[in-house]
Amino acid sequence: MKHSTVISRLSIPSATMVLGVFSILTLATTSVFGQTPPPAKVEVVQATIEELADTTEIPGIIDFNTSSQITSEQAGIISEIYFDEGDMVKSGQLIAKLNTDLLKQDIKVKNSELEALKAEQGRIEKDMARSQKLLKTSFESKRALETLEFNLQANKANRQKLLNQIERLNILIRKSTIKAQYDGLILAKHKQPGEWLGQADPIVTLAKLDETIALVSVPERYVRYIKLGNKTAVNIAPLDLQIEGILNSTVPVADLRTKSVPVKVTIDYQSGLVRNMSLKVSIATSEPRTAVTFPRDALIQHQGKEFIYAVKTNDDNSKQAQIIPVTITGRYGAKVSVQPGLISETTQIIVKGNDRLRPDQPIIIQ
């Protein structure tokens, strides 16, 4: 819901009317119970003056700037999947594993062939040593030695070929284990154990946690007030969270129908966040102007309107709770702003104990 960008100062009669209503309620309550409410202990803060832009809360959704479909370079039957949808994983953590029984069996076969070649190498080397002794007396020994040398080179080449094949099989086994490339949240699981996974088939969709964003569509008339890098308030009502985000970027394509521009606000991941969860982001709707600010905790609701309790000092120096209607011009995380008027920088505002107060009730400041 959009907050008024220009607050119209409440006239004294209108303020008096609001206060009159609460006074009547107070008198009625007093007559029923036969006594004035006892003094309430409260905590107060001083209102402050700041240069702030008016804001409005624009609805949006939770999204992840980076999400990937995790795939395998190796095809095979899935033997294990270690995580489910909604689970968080760390970078390098094992997500799934393919069955590698055939690959391991191939390695055993290659190792057996390698052992046979090693034995053949020994035999060739012994024959070469014998031929070298006969080399001076027999022309046939020279020819036999050349043949043995050729066989030895072929043996070495075949052994290296087997070693390369074994290394390739080991690489395929390593690639049969699928790991997370970054800290993330599993958004979707596309396969189950026992299913066939082809090359480049996705097994899970993983969202990057440190790129969690609030995505909002901002009316184009407000885009000029967006200052990238500035902090802004994000209200995630489903989780009852009030957090701060950073205006990250604007997507340079406006919607043809709504004439709104997508804006990304970077936020810290919070437990329980899910993609497309609803939220509201405070977006500037004006250039900075002088405003009175105070903590959000000071606000109270009554019949759909917002009020605060301020400290009223009587002639005898006693204190009372004075109720004041407010129109919020901006929300900035834990604080809100109003246009200067009924509230000034000298106003003492009640922030604790205000939920149990009645208008004009005596108070004791702790």
C-alpha cells in the first residue's frame, strides 16, 4: 500500500477531534471501573530530524539471482541422491552418485592386461640379454635382437595405452559423483535413485544462497529516485521479518502493459525463504526532504489508523501519555518518518509500554 508522499498537516480541530474521541473512551472506561488507570512505566526516545526521501511499499517476490540445473558429464544409473528439495548444501558437498560397478570391473580387466604386459616385458628383456651375448658370433642373433627391441617398444606402448585407459575410467568414476558448485538451496529434484541419468540431464536445481534477491516491479515514474547501492527496508510478512536490503540493479526492460521496471534488491538469506514468497520493498518516491523519524516500535494501530504516544508534561511536572495520529511518509527498516508538524525533534516518543496505554494516562519514564 502506498504511503502518502506529501503529508497534509493535521489541523488543530481535527487533531482535537481524534483526541476527543479517545478522551471520551477514557472517561467511559473510568466511569465503569470507578478509578483512573494507575501510572504506567514506559521507555521513550527523542524524535530526530533527517533528510530522507518519501517511500512507498511495493509488493514483490523472493528470487535467486543465480540458480543452476546440476547435471552429470557421465551417463548412468543413479545409485544415491543425498538431499531433498528445500535442503541446503555446501560448496563441494556430494549431491548424488551414479552406479560405477561396470567402470570398476573394466579397471580390473585393464589391470590384468597390464600385469600380463609386465610379465611379457620381463621375458623380452631376458631374451634380449641372451641375444646380446650371441651377437658377436651369430648374424641371426643381431636380427633376433632387433626384433626383441621392437617387441619391447610395442610392449611399453601397450602398457602406456592401458594406463591411459585406466586413468580415463578413474576420471569417469570421479565424474559419476555429482557435487555442489556453491553454497545453495535445492529448489527442485528432477530424478530419483534407480533412474537413468543421461549426459547433461539435470538431477537437481540449485539456487545460490549469497545471491538471494527481492524482485519488485517499480512504476517507471519512480525509477529516477532509485540510487543503486543504497539500503532499503524489506518486509517479508509470511515470516514476520523486517530486514534490510541493498538496491542492486534495474532490469533495462520495462513491461509494455504496466510500464513498470523490474528492480533487484540483494538480501541476506533467511531460514524459511522460498522462491516466489511475497514481500514488500520500500522504494523512494521523491527527492530527499526534511522529515521527523522515530522507531517503528512506537507505532500503534487503532481502527485501521496509526498513532503514537508522546510524553505530555503538566504544570506540576507530572507526565501523561498524549496520543497523536500520524501519517507515515517513509519506512526505513526499524524506523519510520513523518513530515514535521505535530511531532518535532523535541518530542519524546514512547517506544516501550505503549501497547497497554490509554490516552492521558499517567506515566513514569524509566
